[in-house]
Amino acid sequence: GLIYAKLVEVSKTDAKLFKKQKIETPVLVLAETSTQAILKSIEMEKAANTIEYVNANINTLKYIVIFQFDTAFKVFSDRKYQECIPMLENVVKISQIAGDKEIYMKSKACLSLSYDAIGQKDKAVELYRNLVKEKTTEESIYINLFIANKKEKEIEKATNVLKAGVKNIPSSYTLLGLLTGAYVEAGNIEEADKCIVTLKSIADTISQNKSTILVIIANSLRDANKIDDAIAMYNQSLSIDPSQNEALSTQTNANFGLGALYFNMAVDQLDKAANLPVGEESDKEYNRLMEDSKVKFSQSIPYFEKVLAKKPNDIATLNQLKIIYSRLQMTEKYKEISAKLESLRTK
């Protein structure tokens, strides 16, 4: 085990010396040979009830498993998920024996994401749950399990996942923002407000990504129908980062948030108009609501156009504008957006 581990080490630290050895066996095979020999040594010592080689065995395993993880992670990063799964499964097993908690958690997280990527959702969710119980600090695990639970309409479980994530990664404003939204959706405004206070305190103590946190807060306020507060928060984000260069995604772009806010207000007016009873007074109110919806749709356009100026192929923004142009009977604009969406679908 030690000899093969040394060969692996030399292959990484002294390429010229390794080449002189004229070893044709792939380094991954050398690493696995070392691992199997060390495992056999551990097994023999356990049977003999001795501890002479314990430290050497464990330290060797730790070295080899780091090499194996680095190799598997490269395959994972190249999105060759099917190929990296058996590699990661092996790393999970060996890192647990070696007592390397960091490699164990990282490899297990990559394994869960790999299963998710190839469509084996059940295996992915099972691993996500285990990782949450083991207090993973990988943000994406909590997000994916939250989405999976929500898809199954297990709302309480979904919320609890986010609560665990916020507890285990206190600095994650993304998870805190999702938890705020979950509380708003459940009508628990009191807890949502507590989350918003925490988000504001995070925003007050950082400079990088401050504008993004303000948008996350604004989105929650918008969804809670606190429109004036939401607009103020979006504008505060824009005052810090006018071009929204810090926005991590469309959903954390203040311009998209403001566009969505006015868009939603326009749709609300349309819904109110559609539910009016028949009558002369209702006709007047109907016309007022319809006109107001047009104004709100018009207000949203410049914000969505600012998003497109930076991300011309953003599907969410293009779809919103397509609806708006249709409602406002802006025929040429509608045709232009429709053609753009069609070209993106056929790529």
C-alpha cells in the first residue's frame, strides 16, 4: 500500500522521475491498488487485534483519497456525470474509513448532484436528506432538496430544509431569502419579517453583493404585497449598482424585479376587471381597471429592456415582454420578440 501510494505521489510531484520508472499502469489504477492493499492491512490488524500500522494506514488512505477525489471532481466539473458516479461512490466509502470528513462531505455532495443531473431523482433526494442531517455547508444541496420537497407539495418539509440551511450556513443570504419567500407564501408574515430584518443586517455589514441582498429583500416585500417598501429597496439596490453587475441571476436583478412588480400589478388589475359584475357602473370600473393595467404594463417595459441590454437572450425577460407587447398591441415589437424566442428554442 505504501509503495503504490509513493508511486502516486511521485507521479504528481516529480513527472521526470516518474517517467524514468517506465510504469505503464495508469495512476488511477496505482491509487486503487494502494487503497485495496491498505484496506487489507486494516482488516488483518483488526483480526489480529493489533494497532502497529494504524497511523500509517490511515494517513496513506487520506493521501490517496484526496487524489481520487481531485480526479473524480475534474470529471464531475466536466459534466461527465455518469462516468464520475462510481468514482465518487468509491471516494465516499474510502474517505469515511479514513476519517476525512471534508472529503467525505464534498464527494457525497458531488455524488448527489450527479445523480440529479442524470435524472435519478430518488437517489439524489436520499443523498440530499442525508447531507442535510449531516449538516452539509453546500448551499445547493439545501436548495435542491427544498425544490424537490416543494414539487411533492411537502411544504412543511421544504421550509424545514431551508431552516436547517440557514442554521448551518448563517452567511447564506440566498437560503435566507428563500426561507423569507416560503414564509410569505405560507402567510407567515411575522416570521418573514424576522428574516427580512436579518437580511438587512447582513446587507449593512458587507460591501460585496450588497445590491443583490437588497433585491432578495425587495422580492420578498413584493410578494408580501408591500409594494412601496419593495420599490424603495429595488431603487436602493440600483443606487449602489446601477448596471446590476453584481446580480447573480435574473431573479436578483433589480431591473427585473421592478419590471415583474409592475407586470404583476397590471395582471392584478386585469383579474379584477374580469371578475366585475355586469352593469353600467361596472363598465366604468372595468374601463378604469383596463386602462390602469395598460399603464402598469407600460411602466414595466423599460426595466425589462434594461435586463435585455445586458442579457439579450434571457428567456424569462423575453417571455414577459412578449405578453406585454401583446396586451398593448405593439405588433412589431411582439413579432420581434416572438421571432427571438423561436430562434432560441430551435438552437
